[in-house]
Amino acid sequence: MISLSGLNTRTSLQLVDATRDRQLEQIRNSAQDKRAIAAFEARIGDVETVDQLMEDRELYVFVMKAFDLEDQIFGKALIKKLLKSDADDPASLVNRLTDSRFKEMHTQLGFKDEGTRNSLTDSAAWRKVMVNKYVEQRFESAQADQNEKVGTVLEFRRKAETVKNWFDVLKDPEMTEFMRTSLGVPSSVSGLDIDKQVELFKAKFDITKLQDPAELEKLERKYVAISDAQAGVNSASNVALTLMNAAVSAGAGGQFTPITLDISAVTSFRRSSY
């Protein structure tokens, strides 16, 4: 896996894009992931119920990682109840959880009749989709662990085509952070009623434009530029503050107090693609 240490978001993303195929292949061939993939392909075909999936820890962990739910692995009681819930019932658990990852997992695993039946796992095509999803998510998580902003961009790319309205965005923290930053919306709006937030974002951007690749690229450029500008201001401020405090301490004493800059105006400048 490549290192993004010390690189800004723009440069990190360029490096990630240039090495994507090689990194995906490395994940498939790493000892740990290769073993996990082989176990999934060999045993998932025998799984017909939720209980069988939960009893095979190796398969259960594989599935959780594939849906970016590694941080929820120990919540087995919740996951079991989720997978057995009825998607057609508005009051069921799968429809009450706001995190879209749970709904996606419920849909793609395809358990029916309160988790007692599943015909998908017998499909070679379905198994291939799941393995690819696992590898892609491992790749995305590895980048996000090194550079949170890069991880947010990769997640935005993956989810953008599934967004139908602003509620889809606002129920997802990473998507919200991406769009808020790209559009220059202050974080304080999160304290507003959800309907008010939707009105504000609607005035900023037509959400149907997310189906246009050119619009996606423009948003991504803005997000990267603003993220790097914010990081640059913070870094420069910290260095300058250290030097100034040292100078003050060496002289008359006291403490230098910095000011902060509002860089939302950065979005109005023309930028080139990276």
C-alpha cells in the first residue's frame, strides 16, 4: 500500500488514482485478504439463513468489512435483528436506521422470511460482486486511514450516482461534509431543522446535477482545493504562531494572539483540474 504521509489532498488523490489498479491487486493477493476471500467463496454458498451467517465468524467479518461496517462487528445482536427485519414494514429496524450502509447490506444480502431463506448466495455472479465490493472497500478504507479527505472524495465518487435528493445526502455524514465544503456552507447549519437544511442546500446546488460527470469533477476540485487551503492556513498559522511566541518570549514577554481567516471565498476562484 502506498504512503500518503506528508502529502496534501490534491497530491494524495493524484497518487491514489494513478496506483489504484495496482493497489487493488495487492489487496487481492495479500495473505490476510486472499485467505478471507477464499473462505468466503468456498463457504458462502452453504449459507441460507441469517443464523448460519452469524455463526461463521470469518464470513460474518468478511461481509461487515465489505459494507464498511467493520466498526460495528461486535454489535452482532443488532446486525442479526437488522438482517431479519422486513424491508416492507416501515416500522422495522432496517427502515428506522438512518445509516445507509445498513440498508444496503440488508438489500444486497437478500435474506427473506425473517432471515430463514436466501437464494442469492448460490449465485457465482453475486459472489463475484461481493468479493469486488470487499476489495474496493478495503482499498478505500486504507486511503481514508491515511488521509481522511481522500477517503471522503472516494466515498463521494462511489455514492454520488445513488443520490436522489438532499435527504439522501444529509443522512450520510461523509456526503454531507463533502457537499458542505464544496458549496461553502458553514458547519453551523447542522444545527438547523432538516427541512431548513434541505432548503439551504437546494438554493446552492441542483442535486440532479450529480448525474453529470462534469459537475462531479467540478465539485471534487472545489472540495480538494478548499480542504488543502484550510490545511495550509492551519499549518502556516501554527508555524507562524510558534515563531512569534518564541520571539516575544525572548524579548518583552507576553503571548501573541493569532486571528483566523474565513476562506469560504476560495470557492469563487477558477481552478484547473488535477
